Amino acid sequence: MAGDQRIRLSLEGKVTLLVGVLVALAVAAGAFAGARTGRAGLGLLFGLALGLPLAFVVTRRFMAPVNRVLQALIDGTGSLTDSDFSVSLAETRNDELGALVQAYNAIGQVLRDERHDLFQRELLLDTVIQATPLALVLEGPTGAVVYSNAAARQLFLGGRKLEGSAFRDILENAPAPLGDAVGTGGDGLFTIEGDNGPETFHLSQKAFLLNARTHRLFLFKHLTRELSRREVAIWKNVIRVIGHEPNNSLAPVSSLAHSGGRLAEALDSDKLKTIFATIEDRTRHLKDFIEGYARFARLPRPELQAVDWTRFVAGLSELARFRLDGDLPAEPGWFDPAQLEQVLINLLKNAHESGSPPEDVSLSVSAAEPGQRIVIGDRGSGMSETVLASAWLPFYSTKRTGTGLGLPLCREVAEAHGGRLSLNNRDDGGLEVSLWLPAGPPPGERTMS
């Protein structure tokens, strides 16, 4: 045949051709023997005696590669049954067996590609699930945990593995409200006491069939920060509404009071001057008061940067008095220095106004993976449970001239940085304010301030 084309015989054709050749050889041998002896029967027997062994030997040699291909296909099919798709057959034939080998290799390649795609999708899904702040626990039919993500491991066992443990045993060591919420069998909210105060969660649970067996999925969503942000947003709207009309009225009143004071000078009446001065002073105070609330409602987003702690604390010490406890971290912080400085000045001012001796007002900075923690302590009178519960509410203050915005503003700045601010009474007297800030970007992306 011209080119790369070859004569192609089917397997059936090859076997037929082989049998025909062997029969022809046997008949030819028998005819030759009969012609020599003059006895046709003896010649036939001679042909059979010669043809049968020859047919056996030739057929065996012909079937050897066929049997090898068939055995390879049997072994390959067994590998597919065992989910091993890595086996490919190297046999090349120009017949039905060759086509079967090619079909097997094509199936194996399709299965390998599908498994690779499935693995990539599973890897992507697992990466998303592990990165989500939503705590996920999958309980198997035996009651053991078969899957959990990083948030769930952190919630229940401080980051340790949950898989393989009975979920009921894990719940026995968890806070009681959490176990009670799971025990209801339905969705709902619950609150537990955390290191930074009460923390609110939403639980969603659902049973479903997986591989014909009942599993149960639990989803725990941390709502504390979201609720705090909504609360602050509501207060900001209240501030905008309250501040609009009084601010519009104060401007002309202040202007008229100033004009009245100038006119009173001509009359030379000390009492009248005092009245107008008082009006002007109170309107100015009220204007400053409203502007303070307006600043709270317009808090800008922090401009984050890497900040050297030694330089930052040295600058802070020139603005407020405190005792530095411990060494400062060598790793830089990641925050807006102007905003954080204002927060710490406000917290140190509160510490000094708590009745604490000035030398007992302390500040420390330490690593708290995955971030850093700033702690301000004093030896004042501390806070009652009622004050601790209300300290974060805008407008709430225990000071006669306080605006009630100091601590809410500090918390707003901390959460804008992705951090947390908490208040706790110290066991031996006084108050401790803890501010945790997350770590910054990878070192290659940082720029020192």
C-alpha cells in the first residue's frame, strides 16, 4: 500500500486465514503421502498427524500476543474498578484488539482529567471553607465529626483537630449556651462569655443524606462585631438627625449674642455684658458639643502602615504619662499612627482620671498571634458591672461634663483596624483596657513609617 496505509485484517480474518492454511497443508501432506503409497486413507492419517501438531504450535504462537493484550485489558479494568486511573497500555495493534486498547487508554485519560478537575474544584472549595469566618462542623452517622474548618477548630478546641471525635463529647467541654443551642435541633441565637466580653452567635443546623447515610451540618456565625457595627451605624444616624436643627439655630444665636454684646458696651451695663457673655459662652459650648458628635459620625477610614513601636511609644510618652511595662516588640505594628495615638491618649487620660496614682498607670505592647496586644492598666476604682455593660454606648458617661463618646470612638477606631477593644476589672483593683490589632501584610509589602 502507498503512504502510511497498511493492509488491515480483522482478528476473525486472521484466525480464518490461519485455519485455512493449516487445513491446506494437512490436505497437501495427505495427498502427497497417498500418491507415494497408493493408499489415500493412510495419506489422510499422515496429513492429520502432521497438521494437528503444526496447528497447535502455530495457533499457540499466534494467540500469545492476543492473550497478552487481553490480560493487560483485564488488569487495566481491575485498576479502573479500584479507582486507579494511572494505568495505560502500550500495545499497538492494527486490529480490533488495537482499537480496544486505544479505547481503554482514551477512557483512562478522560477519567484522569476528570479526577484532576474534581481535585482542583475540591481544593478551591476547601480553601474557601477554611478561610471563611463561618464555623462549619459536619457530623457523621455515628456522631463523630467527619469535617470541620479552621473557624470551628478555633471555636471548640483552640485550633486543634476535631475530625474523629464525637461531637457530643466536644460539646460537653464547650460553654453551656453553645451546647444548649445545638441540643434544640433548630436554628437560633445564643451568647457566650469570651475573653473580650459577651459574644453572640447564630446557629444553623440541618440533617441530610450523604452516601445514603444521615449526616448533620452545623454552621456557627459570629455576630458580635456585625451587631456592634449596626449599633454604631444607628447611633451615627441619630447624631446626624439630632445635630442638624440645633446646629442651624446656634449659628444665628451666637452671632446675635456677639452683636448684642457690642451694643451693650455702649450702654456700659456690667450686668448686660455678663448676660450676653454667658449666652455666647453656652452657645459656643453647645456648638463644640455637637461638632464632637459629628466627628464621631464622620470617622475617616484608617490609613494603615507599618510603624516602629519604639518610635511610636516615645512620641506617645511626650503627650501622656504612663509607665512602660516589658519590652516592645521588634516586629512593627500595622495601624494608622494618628488614629491609634488619639485612642491611646484618650484611654491614658481615663486611667489618670480614675483616681489611680499616676505612677500606677501602665502601658505594655506584646505579641498576640496573629497580631499584637496593647494593654493599659490603672489602680483606680474600676467599673461596676452596670457601667461595664453600658460603657460602649454613645452618650453614656459617668462624668459630669463627659460626652459619652470617648470609649465608643476608641472601639470604632479599633474595629476599623480589624481589631478588638475590651474592658476588664483587675483582680487586685483598677481597670485594664486591652486593644488587640491584627498583623500587617507580608514583610515584602511593608513600608516603614
